Amino acid sequence: MGKSKWTRREFVKRAGQTTGAVAIGLSFADFLAACGGGTAAPSTSGGTGNLEIFSWWTAGGEADGLAEMFKIYQAKYPNVKIVNAAVAGGAGTNAKAVLKTRMESGKPPDSFQVHAGQELISTWVKAGKMEPITSIWKAQNWDSTIPKDLKDIVSSGGDVWSVPVNVHRGNALWYNKKILDSNGITPPVTMDDFFSALSKLKGKVQAPLALGSNGNWEVQMLLENNIVAAGGTDFYKSVMTGKASFTDPNVKQALTWIKQMLSYVNSDHTNLGWDDADKRLIAGTSAFNIMGDWAKGFFTANNWTANVDFGAAPSPGTKGVYMIVCDTFGLPKGAPDRDNAVAWIQVAGSEAGQAAFNPKKGSIPARTDVPASIFDPIAQQFIAEFKTDALVPSSAHGSATPDAFASGVNDEMGQFVLNKDVNKTADNLQKLSDSYLKS
Ligand code: GAL
């Protein structure tokens, strides 16, 4: 990499910022204050009735993690009926649309999965659809266990709006260990290492690189990881804040690498989800997949053992960088079972909740006091690297950029896998930047 870090402070500053409020010269804090609203009182209820939890966790690993957290909740509140309202589709491709309709028609779930940063702040908080959870945060003393960096990206206007339950790593390269070992390939570090490994495997496995791109976001992740690999974290920060251009040679390099990667992937990728791609690693028909560490949750749910059957490395060219994908739960205004929702938020932020959830989910805990020893060796390594790596927030998963931008890029990358036109795509990405990232 050799590029300077996007400091934790800058990461936090960017992820919590809305371009709209800045554009009209109103501080974001003022804007939120104008939205009004009290702050949620901690739950004291013993709990009866329902608890409807909305997410998109339906695949192996992620569904198991959620089920574990439900068990913790159910043991504390045995008389509450948990309603799992998960809507299938990785990265919330379908769930987010369903949630929008429900929120806009005044039928919110009791609590829902939402990414820290802009997806939370510049969407739901800005629209005045959430209750602050500041008093729960204080009562649970989460300042002592959840890093300030994470608190800051779920905060605005002096209030906290959701509780981080995990940190996923978006820039990870997964590999079938036996295939690499039997072909004398060491885990690639640089982009050159990666392409030489892929070319060595061509003809030996069906498709050296597994891809499931039916949500387009999977290719959007390749784009953001490759932008970091090409330009470093300072460039990533500049381009994702509208300061650098998407027509810059670094972005064109990132797109060219994707194009090159596409020559090693399975031809049916547009019909497959991320988990289908990971099945190909398990089947041994592919050697590599670039995906967030929910892939690890999927592998372990399928009885694959970390560092025995599969291994992990930072995605090529991104050593020393941690692409953050942070899932949180908040409290929508008008939650039908509000007390139960408050109790859910308490469980999601608790040591027991996070210790149950994260090992199955594939992520590392947001809390710093969950013992690393309960995790697999790859998660242990990620826990250590999270403390020292340069942190960058993911755009594909809602933290770095507003939803309108991320969803435009999503469509654009869906086109790119078909037309593979680097210049045209760079131009179109810049048009999205002009529309949504300028402040
Ligand atoms: C991300 C989410 C992860 C995981 C992934 C695949 O957006 O943050 O928790 O669920 O999508 O569905």
C-alpha cells in the first residue's frame, strides 16, 4: 500500500456526515435537533407480546448468528414471541425496499438491521423516523466497551441512534486451502500474486475465482476494494467524498482489474448469490472468492474449518487496511412492541448477545470485552488487525456514502460485468458522484 491511513477520526467524520445538510450550510447536529424527539428510556418490562426483528440474514452463518441472539433474548424474556421478519437477498437488496415501504406507511418492525454511518444517519435519522437510544447506551455503560469510533458513526446531533452488534471485514480473499497447497500456491498478497495464482489454476479447476453477482453489490465490493488497492486509503477517501474523480487512473485501474478477474470467474455468476459462490469453494470447483467475512460464517455453518479447509487474506493489494461493514440495530418511532424492542437493543449490545452472535455470523464483536478465545483463528487475526489497520468505511454496505449513490453504483456495476467498458463506466460513476457526493 505505502499510502497514509484514513485516520479513525476521518473515517468517523465522513461516515456520519450528510451531504445535504452540509450543502445548505446547516450543521448536521442542528439539522437533527430540528427533527426533535425524546430519547428512549431503558426497558423495565418483564416482556409479553411480540418482538418483530427485520433483517436480511437468511443464508448459512448469518441466519445462525441471528438465531443465537434470539436464544439469548428468549432465555431472558420467555413470554415474548419473536417474529423473524428476515427478507432473503444478500446485502439487503430486497429487504431494504420492503423496509422502506413499511417505514413510509407507518408500519415499522420493532427493530431492524441497519448499517452504521450514512445508511442510518442520512436515511432514517434524517427523515425523523428513529428514536434516539442515548439513554439505553448510557444505562448500559456501553462507552466502556464499544469503541468511540463505532459510537461516533451511529451518533449525530448529540444522540446515539443504534447499537453496533459487529464489525465485518469487506476486503477479504477466501481460498480453498487444499487447492492452493496441492498447486504450490501461497496466499496472494499483491494483485500480481493474485493474477499469477489465477492463471496457474486455469484449466485445473472449473473457474479459479468464484463469483455470485446476482445482487451487483458483490461487484461493487470488488470495485471499492480495488480502488483501495490502486490508490490507497487517502485516494479512496477522496473519491468517496466527491473530491477525486472516478475518471482518475486509479479507478480505471480498479475497473481494469475487475475486468481481468472476470476472465477467471464462473460463467453463470449473474444468476448466483454470494453464498452460491462460496459453495463452489467447498465443492472444489473454484479456489478463490472475494467477499466479506460473512463468507466465513457460511463456511463454518457448512462444517468447513478455518485454516484447515479454508484460509483468508486481505483482498489483493489491501494488506494493512480494514474495510468496515458494521451492522447495527435501532429503534424506529412507533415500534409496535416498544418495550420488547428496547430489551432487544440491550441484548444486541450485551456481551452475551455479541458472544453468541458473532462466532456464527463470521464477524468480530463491536464490544472489546468479548473474549477472542471463543473465535476461530481467522477471526482472532481480524480482531488483532482491526486494532492496527487503517479503517475505511464501505460504500457498498452503506457507511461511506448516501444510499442514492450506492444504489446508482450498484446498477452501474451490473452493467459493467456485461459491457466491461472501463472508460464509459468511469464516466458514469463520475456522473453519480456529481449528483450525490458533492457538498
Ligand atoms: C451485508 C451485511 C452483512 C451480511 C451481508 C450479506 O450488507 O452487513 O451482515 O449479511 O450483507 O448478506
